[in-house]
Amino acid sequence: MKARNHVSRNLKVAPRFLNNHGAVSVGPMPSAGVKVHSSQPLWKMPAARRPAVSSACKRAGDYSFEPFLVNQANKMAGMITPLLPKGLRKQHPMLLETEVAPGLTLMIGATGKLSAQKPGNGGFRIWNYANKQDAAAEAVALAQGMEIKHMAYNTGCSGAKVVCNIGDRTIQQVDKKELLDHLNKVLLSLNGSMYTGCDLNSTLEDMEYLAGKSP
């Protein structure tokens, strides 16, 4: 398959995830210092050049976002919130929460409603949080941080973040395949309105696995 963005000819092409700057990325990752990115925001790309959404993505979603109503009175929110546009500061961020297994919770934080026209983009963080509330608060705060990045780079994406709270497990005790398969189901159900990439404890191999499942 041909690359849909401008990349060096010596890179192998693997579809369709966005990096943490919201640009369309291909794998394997280039050597350090080499940036792989699209020349246009996603929403300005001709339809033929946009990341494709598989037919499985077109069915009705099985997961949904709810308003995040918790007061974010913490240091991270205090630094990020003043930088957000006034419209976003006045509305509640959104949170999707789903249980992968007992004590293993997957969440997606977003600054607002996501759509295929302006999809959410943010990395996939796997971490030990003290509780679900802390994980949810971080998912939302990191999504708001991503919103500011997307504004700065004019990517055409919304701020979002995928967070998995593994509780009292170690990373080695997490069934990665089970987790990634569950995340795949969530991404497919969101109908092309959410893209993710590597973050803490998620790897390029994880993204390649997801790319094969939810191209």
C-alpha cells in the first residue's frame, strides 16, 4: 500500500496512526531526530489522502463519552486550563470509561465531543494509579494538554488521551493482547473519531498490532 503522507523512501509503510503532534505517522519509527508528518491538518486533507476508516468502524458505537464533572483543582489543571480557548474552559471535558478486566480500567479523556471531521488524538498511557478517580483526572488533564499542542501545530485534531489504570498489577502482569484487543474494540466503535499512538508503557509493536486490527 502507498503512503498517504510525505516520508523518506527508505521507510517501510504501516498505516494510519497519528503521533502526539496529531500528524499522520507511519512505522517503524525513523531514527532519532527525523520527523515524519503530514504537510496538512487532517481535516484539510483531500478525502483520498485521509487515514482510511475500515468498514468495521462504520457500525454504531458501543461505547460512549460522558461529561467529566469533577472539579480539576490540581497543579496540572491549573497550568493547562488558562491556555485553553474560552469556549472549552466553559464546557465540561468528556470521559469514556470501560472495564477491561477486574481492576483494569481503560479510559479516554477528551476536551469535547469528537467526530471523524475533527478526531481526537493522544497517546496511550498505561500506568499504576491509586484509584480510578486519579486515572480519570489525568486522562482529562492530558487531553487538555493535547488540545493545546494541536492548536499550536494546527493539526485539525482535538485533544484526547487514552489511559489505562492497571491498579496493583505490574506492567509485566498485564495481558497486553487482552488490553489491546479491548482498546481496538473501543477505537472501532468510535467510527474514526479517535486516533492514538505510543506513550508511557505502550510501544511501537503495540501500535503495529492495533494497526493490523483497526486500520
